Amino acid sequence: MKASLLVAASTVALIALASPASAQEHLTPERVFANPSLNGPTARAVTLSPDGELVAYLLPRQDDVDVLDLWAAPVEGGEPFRLVDARALVPDAGDLSEAEVARRERMRISQRGVVEYAWDDQGRFILTPLEGDVFLANREDGSVRRLTETEADEIDAKVSPQGNYVSWVRDQDLVVYDLTNSREIPITYDGEGTTTWATAEFIAQEEMDRDTGYWWSPNERFIAMTRVDESGVDIIPRLDIQGSGATTIEQRYPRAGRPNAVVQVWVHDMDVGDRRQVDLGTNDDIYVARVNWSKDSRTLYVQRQSRDQRTLELLAVNPRTGESRVILTETNDHWVDLTHDFTPLSDGGFLWSSDRDGNLHLYRYAADGTLINQVTQGDWPVRGVERVDEETGLVWFAASIDDPTQQHLYVTALDGTGEPQQVTHGQGWWSIDVGEGGVFVGNYSDPSTPPNTALYDAGGERLRWLEANALDESHPYWPYVGRHTTPTYGTIRAEDGSDLWYQILTPPDFDPTHRYPAIIEVYGGPGVQRVTRTWQSLASRLYLEAGYVVFRLDNRGSSNRSAGFQTALDRHLGTVEVDDQLTGLEWLRSQPFVDPERVGVTGWSYGGFMTLMMMTDPRFNLAAGASGAPVSEWSLYDTHYTERFMGTPEGNAEGYAASDVLNRLENLEGRLLIMHGMADDNVIFEHATRVINGLQERSQPFEMMLWPGQRHGVRGNPRQLLQWRTWLDFFGRELGSGEN
């Protein structure tokens, strides 16, 4: 039996055998939002060193779960050790710059301390940006060298591939630090105002999963970098309301149908000290989606996406001249999704992913863009390429082949022969980092097993624990194990015949003859999957302790399904996904243990939008809903996300009007609670105020909790504690408790 199966089985056994005296405590909001984390010590951002001898990872501090330290463990054995102690290096963390705060918000980084790190290609150094300055850890002797101590923040710091340089962006310009001579080399000089070098623009960070604006070539001769001009982007005055007062931020925010930033790509030559502009074509209303280098540094690859996102082109660029040619074009009548699957190969060819056959699969191309073979195929999508071994002709990838609620590691032949072989085991979800020869670091969890991290061989056998996180008497969650319940999973048929996956959780001490109130936790937006066989949110378990049934459904548009399933909502957000949630609600109300009159809904961001759409749809007749940071009108949201699914307001006026919440408020049923961060720079506060104003104009009662200083999420234990107290109080009053 495989190690992961043994872990899962032993955890279930612990739950089953937990004595009432030692493991029957009730979970409380006060304990969920306190130190140490009830999830146990969970390793994050786990990576193998390039030589495969060391594993690095981030670990929350026991005394403060909001601060991360950098840890490392030898692959061959030996105790893990703390490589970078964030508090020791920077005892008194100050305020971050607005640029870094915004960047972390885009990357969904809420902690402080060591929040990211990077290896050089030889594995000699680990770069650790920390609280706005840059530190370099020497793997050989464990020493940590501070490279900067400046008033300005150094953001997006990187160690060059061969470890000779460190680079960062400071005050909108790119700087390279020569480690041999301990000196800074300014690469650009004119970054100011609306011009920024080497930084991903707002849209790239928020919607395109591109968090950087520069890329070293493997031989360190060239640096490709973006030059972003935001002068044409509309200024949207945004109140940044803090506890101490309010300021007006003149935010450059590209709303749907309005101008984007103009993004160029340049290549700096470290040998001669000059740079060349890359030819991206005559149309500057495009997206620079991805940038990669060939293994021999002779070719720069740029993925150019059209404004309507129905065309994605791969450009091969001569870095010495900037000349480019299109070697591959991907088109789709709906949209072309962006991935990180492009992988350059030693022969000049590359690996590419496409959903042209109805699911996202891998394809191998020659250097000139000629298709060699399809690598994977089947009625399931690839989740992501993990590693390619050209010597053995193998490619490792993540996928959910048999069950979309699980994720596993698979390996298959690069030439497309044979069937993929599953490497990982268990009935849960794996996140993977594959090293040389298929050895991998795996993070695993399932509904009974909190996240654990170990090193595995190419066959999936565990070699050593990195963070076992065993759910035993020493685990912080142990006192609550006796009341731990796990979800039931299943499918419901949508109107078009699609299978919609759901999960349902019941309270501890569940009595099937009793009728319980229920809460639907909804997201519903495209590109996201909520129904997974993972360790469940302990915060959401607070609803179970209060006596509620909790229900989730992945409607059409959700990720990790076929292209047709995901594009079903094209050009009409707020329709198909709402219909699917209604199908789920009807099934939920039909369950004999659910009180059909006491059902509520809650969601954040797109889930906040869905909450409002469901509560203003007479078919739902919900008793209560809590809407957090909702989009209320899609023309107020950003270009890349909104236009992908809705087109422009001019081209789809009917679709935009139908999804405007204000046009539906007269149909509102049930009590509504609205939450929003008063410094939100993503779904700006205007989305909430227009709903608030509309309700007041109609004299419709509602409740409200606003968060000064908070952006698109509520951060920190004290505020999250209040957030959940507010939700529990609200639903307690409107739905009653499970004992009623």
C-alpha cells in the first residue's frame, strides 16, 4: 500500500478512535482565529533545489501565523532547519510602499515576513525579499547577506540563473546588483509618472496570472523587460478610507471597453549595455501574456493575445535585433485561456497546451511551429505541466482524470504513445513540484487529512517527511477531532445534461430526522473550482457548529472541466451559473433533513455578485444572504476579465444590462447583509455604494459591515474574527439555529 493511502487511513482511524473526553470540544470563532493555526504546521511554496539535494519551503511562525519564515530540509535525511528567520532579520516591519501593497494584493499574499523566494539555477543561493529589502541566503554555509537597506521598496527581486546577479525594481526602474563587485547597475532611468519598467501592469497581475515584468535569459546575457505606459488609462478616483481618515487615490483603472495600458517588450544586452525594442506588431491594443526564453538563450518567446482574447499568437524573437515572427496561432470563438504550460525543449521545439479538441491537452511542436504530435488526450483537461525530461522522453503533469474533485500527478510519454500513468495515490488533492528523475515534493490533503508535505520517489513512494502534520494528540486541532465531519460528494444534472459536482456537510451530532437550516457557500465565477476533496476551511466549519447544513455546487463556467462546460456562460454572466445554482437549491430543499424555508446564501467577490443575483431572482425565495465585495455592474470592472466573458459594453449592451444588480433590486427577497473593504482597489467600493444607494432609494431594509483600510479581502485574525461573528449573528437571527 502506498504511503499516502496509509496517511489517509491512519488519520481516519484517529478520528474514529478519538475519545469523547479528549476530542469533543466545540469549535469557536475565537479559537479558529488565534495562534497557532488549527490547520497545523503547513508548508507553503515548497520547491526542490535545482540539484535535487535540498527542499525549501515557507512555514508560518507558531507565535504569529501571519508571519512566514523560510525553512529547508536535506533530501537525503536530517532535520529541517530554519534558513531565514524573518523576525531576526527585520524585527520591526514597517509599512510597505503602495506599489508593493498592490502587488501583494494582486498575488493574494496576506502574510508578512518571507512571502516569496527564488533559487539560482545552480542551487547555490536563495533570494528572499523581506519587508521591502533584499536578502541572499548562501546554501553552503547558511549565511544570509543583506543586499539593500533603502527607504524605497525593492520589489520583484530575482537572482539571475547562474547566480552572478540579483535584480529588482525600485522607483519604477530596473536595477541589477553585481554580486562579485557588490555594486548596483541601473538598467533603466526614466521610470516615473505613468511610465514603469519591468513591472507587470495591473491587468497582468490581477487577471492574467503574470506577476513579473522582466525575465533573465539562461546565460545571463539578456534581460527581457516590459515598458508600461498607463497615460491613456482612465483615472478612477478612489477613496481609500482608513481608520485614521480618508485619502483620494487617483487610480489608473482600465474598465471594460476603455483603454488599456500600452505594454512594450524590450531586451537589454548585459554585454554591450544597450537595449532593443521587440517588434510586437503595429497594433498596441494587445496583451503581453507570457514571456519565455529558449534553453540556449538565442530565442525570446512572447505570447501576444488580442484585445478580444480570441487569438493567442506565439512570437519567436531575435533578442539581438528585436525582430519577431509568428510561429503558432491559437484561435477560439469564445476565448483562449492563458496557461503556464509553454515549455522550451533542447532541440528548439516546445510543449504547448490547447483545448482545441474540447479539453485542455498538451501538444509538441518543432522550432518552426510545426505540430509534431499530441501528447495527451481524453475527456479530461490537463491542469498544468510539472516537468519535462527529454532524456527519458517523459512529461509529468497534474490532472483530474477520473474525478474532477481530486487532483493527481501523472507521467506520460512525450511522443504521445501509451496511456498516462498515475503517480500519486489517495482520495484527495495533490500539489506537486517535480525534480530530476521524477523525484517530487508532494503536498497532500483530503477532507480527513490536514495538509502534509513529503518527498517522494518517481513511483510515488514516500522518501521522507518534510511536514507530516499528523493529526494526533499534539496537533492543535486534536481537541475538536471528535466533532469533525466530512463532506458527501455527488453530481446533479444541469439543464443541458452536464454533471454538476456538489458537496454537502452536516453538523456534528447530525440527526437525519431533524430539519436543519442550510447555507449555500457560492462562488460561481469562471476559472474557479470550489468542490474539491481537500481539507476543508475550518472557518466554514463554524457554520456546522452553529447547526447549519453547508452546501457548495460548481456550476457551469467552473474550472477543471471541458471547454464547453467552461464557456457555457459566454457573453451572459449571471444567467447559466444562476440557473445551475437554482438546480442545486432545488436538490438541497428536497433533502429530508433540510428545512426548505430556512436556506441562506453567502459569497465573496464573484460569490458576492452571485449572492445578489440569487436573492433578486424570484425563483430562489431565499431567507437571507450575505454578499461580500460584490461586482454589481460589469462595465465598472476591468478589461481583461470582463471582456473575456462579456465582450465590451458597446458590443453586448443587453448582456451588461441583464447582469446589473440595480435593475433587479425590486425583486429582492430575504434579509441582505453587505460587506466591503473601504480601500478595495479591485472590486472598488463603488460597486457596493450603488447597491446601498439603490436599496435606500427603495426603502428596502438591509444590514451592512464596512472595513476601513481593507482591500479585496479582510486580513488578520482580529478582523476575521469579527467578520465571522457578524455572519454567525446575522444567519442566527435570520435562519435560526440548528436546534430550532
